[in-house]
Amino acid sequence: MNPSRNATGALLMVIAMAAFTCNDALVKSTTGAMNTGQILFVRGAMTSVLVVAIAWWMGALRSWRVMLQPALLLRLAAEILASITYISALGAMPLANTAAILQSLPLAVTLGAALFLGEKVGWRRWLAIAAGFVGVLIIIRPGPDGFSTAAIYVIASVIGAATRDLATRRISSDVPSIFVSVITAIAISTVGGLLVAPMGGWQPMAPGVLARLALASVLLLIGYQTIVSAMRTGEISFIAPFRYTSLIWAMGIGFLFFGELPDFWMATGVAIIVASGLYTFYRENLRRTQAVAGSCVPEAP
């Protein structure tokens, strides 16, 4: 792989993480003004307009019957679960904490691939997965009564996101990625609209709140597009670790705008999660390299 492509891919990943984290911060800033359903509906409607326009321009719109694929239906359900629970967690936990726990997602995906897709995971990666989840527990620090509601929200979000990523692997390759984004945005906006009343009803939105959600929808779209471009530009083993730059953004924004200061236990949990994730990336890259090398060995005459 050309080093310049890796550098470009790394830059795109950093941009994606900045976009996602800034989106999270903007959404968090609106959680006191409206309920989760209204946030999902308003942001989802704005995002839907953007992705539909892009998909139409690219000629990527397809029939609604594409949604009948089981893998796509599972992905939609998982994405909806992840969105609802993560926004709920943002309103109840420090930004850096939610971002740190979400960094266990690659470990959760590896675990799910081993359990449900039959992918081989060696004992070293099993240990890394276990260590990563210990890091999550250190950040959450369940008390005598068990997990708090906020902790349950963010754990459910990781489960939903991992299920989404695993289901994405099963979607037919003839379905354009941007069309998947179209269906997802519309589905989340629809579910959000249905949840407005049960979650407390519609609240009037000040122009500043509406502007923040509009910017959040743009950043969300930028994040989705740049992360796909990043993974397609450079080597995954080189690009993937740059996802942890989101922690820098989350800690900085949390301190500057929300007055959140990470404590010792949060820093310890983050260090364990990052170390586990980096080791998992390393082992996965080593496994792929060995597999390629093995396939290149000529057969004996």
C-alpha cells in the first residue's frame, strides 16, 4: 500500500472521529430542551433530506422492496436501538465516558463475529476482548445496586452498534452504501416521531437548538462518508487505530463546554480499552498477513 494512501486514510479517519464527536456534543447540548424521540425525529429528518438528495444525484435510489432483506431489517433494528440508547446515555453521562465505552465497539464486533459468524478468534484476542470489557466496567463502576440506567443505555448502544456492523456484512453487495444510509435515516426519523409522545411530548425549539441539530445532522453525514472513505483508502490495520482520536475530542469538548473532568478510574478504563483494541487490531492484521503468505506458498510438485 502506498504510504500516501495510508496517510490520506488516517486523515479521513481523524476527520470522521471529529465529526462524530462534535455531533455527539451538539446532541448532548439539546437533551435538556427536548426528549430523545424529538431529537431523533428532527435530526433524522434533516439527515434524510441530505442523504436522499445525494443518493438521487448518484443514481443510487432503489425500490423499497430492498428493505425486505433480513440482514437489512436486522441492521435497521440494531441502528435504531443504538441511536435511542446512545442519545439517552449522552443526556445522563459525561461525553468522554460515553465516547470511551463506545470505543469497545471493535471488541464487541470481534466477539459477535466469533459467536455468531463462526470466525476464528485465538486465545490472545479472547484475552484482549475480556480486558477491554473490564475497562468498560472500570469506567461504569457499578455500585451495590448494580448498573445505573445510564450505564445500561450505553452498553445497549454498544450491543446495537455491534449487531449493526455484523448485519452490514450480510447485506447484498448490489445494494449501494448510500441507499442503506437513506433507509436508515428515514427509519430512525420515523421511529423518533413515534416516540415523541410517549417520551413526554413535543417541546418548542428555540432557533439556537434547531441550528445545533441542523449542524449535528451535517456532521453525522460527514462522519459516515469520511469513515467509509478512510477504510477504503488505506490499510485497515493502519487506519483503524486512529478511531481512538475521538477520545481526545471528547475529553477536550467535555472539559471546555460541559465542565467535565475525567477522573483516575475513567482514565484507567480508557487506557485498558485502547490497549485492548490496539492489540486486537495488531493480532487481526498479523492473522491476515499470515493467511496471505500461506496462500502464496507454491504447492509441492
